[in-house]
Amino acid sequence: MQRIWILAAPLLLVTGCSAERAEPVDKDAIAQAVKTDVQSIVDAFNARDADAALAVNAPDTRVMSHGQPNMGFEENLATVRQYVSDPAVHLQVADEEVDVADAGDMAVYTATYDWEFTDPETGDVANEQGNWVMVFRRQEDGSLKIYREVISDIPASGEGVS
């Protein structure tokens, strides 16, 4: 038995000395910060400020929207600039949930959205509801930024899903 302790003691010392103690993660504070960031996106979108609306996006963000090809940051910025040039544009979110990873390095935001815009075919104000998913990832500077984003509209009542 004494031999086992003689062999195990150095291992315990090495592992005990090298293990870093992680700071406790305040998942509630992170979730609230994510919701605050999303509200700033919505506010900027409604103020027709595309640059501010994308201020929370990481440089390597990927956006998957409405069956379109995936967009990087620059493509998404061009699309959002087009959206906010519409005088009828208005965005709201509801049913927000944020799931924060135990390490605090990632968070998944989900919500429903309601978006008003001018229908390019009719010129009338149209309305779209859908689901919005954003994955936030911790950046080198310590901030959380949108790393992946999925925007998926829900068919209007009475429309079939194909």
C-alpha cells in the first residue's frame, strides 16, 4: 500500500498544481447580455442603420436565410442595407430563449420574429413571421458575437409546406 502512495503522490502534486481553476460562469448574465445585444440589432434595424444592426456579428459569421445561399459578413451587410432602405420595414421579436454553454463560451438565441416590409411585386406592406436562431461565440477580445445565424419564415396560415 505504501508503494502505491509513493507512486501516486507525485502525480497528485503535478495534477493539483497544473489544474487551473475556472472562474464560475454567470449564465444568467450572459443570457441577458445576449438578449440586450439582440434588442440593439432590432433597434438598429428599425432605425434603418445596417452597420449598427450588424455590429454584433463576428467577421467570420455565416447567415442562412430563407433558402438563399449562405452569406458571409459582407454579403449579409449588403442584404441588410437593402432591407433597411424600405420605408415600411419594421422588425419585432418574441418568445426569446437563450441557452448558454456551461463554459460560457457559446450561447444559442432563439426567437420568433414579425417583419413588415414592402412587397416588391405589389408595392403593398407585407408581413412575415418566422423563427430566428443565432449562435454566439466568444471572440479573442472576450466579447460574444454572432457566429452563425438562421432565419426561417413560417408559411402563412392556410399555405402548404412543400
